[in-house]
Amino acid sequence: MKLKGLFSTAIAITTGLIVLVGYFVILPPLLDLRIAILNWFIILAAVALFVGLFNLLSVHANKLRNKEKGGIYSLILILSLLVTLILGLWLGPDQPVMASIFNAVQLPAEASLMALLAVTLTYACIRLLRPAQYAGLRSRTNLISAIFLVTALLILLGTAPLPFVGYVPILSDLIRPFIAQVLAAAGARGILIGVALGSLTTGLRILFGADRPYGSDPSRGGK
Amino acid sequence: MNWVGLAGFGLVILSAILMAGLAFLRRNSTPVFREITAFARLRKAIGLSVEEGSRLHISLGRGGLTTPQSAAELAGVEVLRRIAELTSASDRPPVATSGDGAVTILSQDALLASEQAAFSTGYDPAAARLTGLTPFSYAAGALPVIQDENVSANVLIGSFGVEVALLTDTAERGNTSTMAGSDNLSAQAILYASAQDPLIGEELYAAGAYLKARPFHTASLVVQDILRWLIVIVILVSAILKLAGVL
């Protein structure tokens, strides 16, 4: 197992380096190799999707078999999945029947969940107003919560026209654009720079073999 | 190669050299991190779940490995692996949910590896699950896990969108604690309002270091700080040069 772990690490590091260097250095053989590796990866990801679907099926089949709570939903899921899969394989994804299944089932269900989010977010904002002792483990100071809520209210009032008033003059022309285009944009860019640096160092840790999201880690022992 | 590509390649090489050098220099020193409440609470939640015999739910989000969100997913898998190792003494292993086939396989692999490292034979392939392939189907599939599987704490770490609010709301209703981080800006704003312990910005990628603290993890945090200061200096100098009319 130890040798197997080292072998998989070596393959991962080598392919990672080829793809990374091939992205920056434009050399024909390197470019071809990089494209070939990426194509293999896309094929493997598609196979992984099927493995994931079998995982989904087995989890829900187990739920049914063990008569767990919500078994009826598992049955509906399995039947829907099999029917859609068979129809998709038989008719192809561009058939009107497949499009109507998507438009009549998937789309409305996801739109309903999106609508539910409005209620969930309003509830979350109200929870922010609760005093710290009633807010469970919440640790943020009330000052920051207050700033968060006031900003959200200012943006809402400045964006949506009010009945009989229309757009609020100073709020819509001056305050909202300042918050959205200066303060929020600056904060968002700062966070995105942080995310980019985090992604870079995460990638480098994997290239160095310090993080191994695959196989067993030889330094941790085991079988 | 144009100058942008050259600068990018230079940044990667510089980061790699800095990380390797710092990891070597700090290999024997004790790492010191600033306190992040979410990680302190996560350690407590791990201990409590082992004592109570309850489960931890690690949600890896719905990003894929072929997308730009792969770094967040890989950071999540590393956290899952570490949590699985720490809870290997428990009767109830953690349960992982994800929205991508490849991430599901990686999470199964992480759980199996931690069981093998603990010389345990209790590996359950159903402990790592694909719950849905679209953002909302993923969230809808993960909700029953939070509600019905004796979960005491949720760790939402990976790539989420606005659908994460459904998960945090369900966790709140079930009186389970939630530590959450995403690489998506909208999700971060939602998590700030709805999660008990949100991770903002690059804190998501620091989770591995806070849970494990090997020399490379500590070095990667120092490299992030150095690069951040470099970027701050470049932005300030550029602004001054622009004001002066040079640029």
C-alpha cells in the first residue's frame, strides 16, 4: 500500500506539473500532452458521474430496504431516475419529451426552492437582530450585525421604487451607488484576491504532495 | 508568452519556492495561528460527537473538479479526511455529501483511507454520497441528512451558491451547529447572516492548516500573507503612479 501511495502521488504530481507548465509555456509537444491529459480527465469525470449516480441509487435503495424514514421519497427518486435515464438513453437529450420533463418537473421544482430562499434569507436577517444570549453559538458583535442590516436596508430602499414616492432622491442617486460600486466592490475584490491566493496555495500543496486528496497517505500509516 | 502569462508563471514559481523554503525552515517550530472561532468550535464539535455517539455532516458543495471551484472542493476533501481521522474512534463515522461524481469518489476514498489508518474495518461506502447534480437538487438531497441522521454539527466547506441558505436554515431548526465557508461571494454574504460560524475569504483554504498544522500548511499561510502584502503594495504604487500621471 505504501508503494502504491507513492506511485499515485508521483503520477498526480507529474500530471499536475505538466498541466500547470503547459498552461504558461507554449511548446507544441507540451501543449499536446496537456490537452491529452485534460481529455482523459474529462472522460474520467464523466465516468465518475455514473459512479456517483450508482452511489445515489444504492443509498436510496438501502433506505427503502431498511424501511427508514422518508422511504417513499427514495422510491420516487429511484423511479424518476430510472425512467429519465432510460428515456434519455433511448430518445437522446434533444428530444421534446426530454425537454418537457426538464421544463415541467426540474425547472418548477428548482424555481420553488429559489422562491423559498427569499423567506429563508428574511428569517436569517431577523435572527441577526436577536441579542447574543438568544442567538445560540453566534459570536459576531451586534455592531457588525447592525451595519450588515442597515446596509442591506439601504440597498433595498435605494434599488426598489417605493409606492407613491418612486425612487428616493439621495438614497437612489448617491448612497446606493456609493455602497454598491465603491464599498461593496472594494470588499468583494479583497475577498476574491484572498480566494485566489488560497486556491493557489491549495494547488501548490497538492503539487508538493503535502495534501493528498487521493489514496492513503503513507506518512499516516495504515494498511 | 505575453507579459500577463509571464507574471502569472512568475507568481506561481515564487510561491512554490517560498512555500518549500518556509516549510523547510519551520519544520521543527511550533506553528502559531491567529484564533478563528469557527475552527476552535469545530474541534469541540468533533470531541462532542465522539462522546455523544452522534455524527458530523461534512457538506462539500456542488463544485466539480473540472471547474475553477476545484480548489475549494479539494480543501473540503482535506478537511473531511482530517475529521474522519479525528473521529475514527467513534461508532458513527462522519457523513459526507457532495454534488459531483468525482468529488463523491474522492470523499469515499478519504473516508476509506482514514478507516485504514485507524486499522478499522467499519468503512461504509454510503457515508459519502452524491445527493444531486444541480445546485438546488444537491441542497434538497442534503437536507434529510441534516434532519434524520443524528447529526450534531455541520461543516459546509466547498463551493456553494445561494442554495446554502436552505442547508443553514435546516441546521438551525435542528439545533445543530454550523461551520461554513464557500468560495462564492453571494454564498459568503448569506453565510454571514445565516451560519453560526462563517468562514470569510481565504479562511476556507486555511482549514487544513488549522486542523493539521504540518510544515507545508503553516508555510502556505505565510506565503498567502506575503503575497497579499505584495499585492497591496502593487495596488498602492499603481494608484500613486496613476495619480502622478506616469501610468
